[in-house]
Amino acid sequence: MTFKKYDWQNKHQDWSDERLIESYLITNNAEFVATLFSRYADLIYGLCLKYLKDVQESEDTSYELFESLLTKLKNHTIISFKPWFYRTASNYCLDKLRKQKSSIVVPMDDKFVSDISDLDLNETNDKELLLAKIDTCLKTLNEDQRKCIDLFYFQEKSYQDISDDMNISWAMTRSFIQNGKRNLKICMEKR
């Protein structure tokens, strides 16, 4: 992604970041911010692409960050623009990912699920044996793992809902589910 370089940008190309910010604050002319943004557009786009892994979303996010500069520059005292902008862009991308992840349901695609999905529902004895096996293995998990597995797979709650219900972080929820799933798989393979 390359920010279009207009004639007015060439006038200010040699100015320091600080001078461009100061000029914007005095005149409220967005051209100074556009010149500033154009210097770092490729860096910011690359950062967005690294986090978001989607070309169109990364371009859109880069332009959202440019628009946010117009107000952020007025509200923040910035000593060194490049690292500040990089950190701001990084946080913005992480926030976007957090919002997306709160609605993502992670499929459980290992032996545990294949054992259940491969069942012939007419074979009730096999189904009962498998459910008894799952129940037995669930009891071997620690309390947090068992509760997270139950909420996620059997009550179909999202990571964010579980995190809120159990008053733990999203990362801890993810960890309990992943470790619980792994331990459940190991237990079921042993039986």
C-alpha cells in the first residue's frame, strides 16, 4: 500500500515529524498529517498485515489509523512520533483481533470429536459406552479445565462468555480449553 503523493506533500517532505505535527496543531490543516502518514504508510500497512493477515482489511485499517491521527495528535503530547505511531497501530490491530476473537468458535477437530461424530446413532450401546468414557475422562481433568470444556463444548459458550462467567482472562480460558482438550484426548486414547 502506498499513500498517494500529491504536489503539496513534496513541499513538506523535508520537514521533521515534529515540525509537521506542530504545523498541523497550529493550522488544523490535514495536509501536514497526510505528509506525516505517507512517510510511515508502508510500515503501518506491513504491521497491520502481520496482525490481520488480510490485504483489504489491512489497507482499511491503515486508513482508519490515518483518520484517527487527526484527533490523536491534538489530544496527545508526542515526543517521538514513529515509535508512538507504531505502538498505537499495534494496539489498534490487537483490539480489532480481540473483538473478532470474542465471537470465534474454535472447532474441536481431534480424535475426541471424530469418535463422537463417527457414531452410528442406532448403536446405542456403543454410544453409551463412549459417553461413559467421555464422562470418566472429564472427571480426570482439573476443575478449571473441566468447567471450561463443559461451557465451551457442551453449553456452546464463546471464549469471552466463559472468561466473563469464570472471571478469568481470555488467555486463561483459551489455555484451560486447550490443555483440557489435550488431556481429555490422552485419557480417551488410553481407554
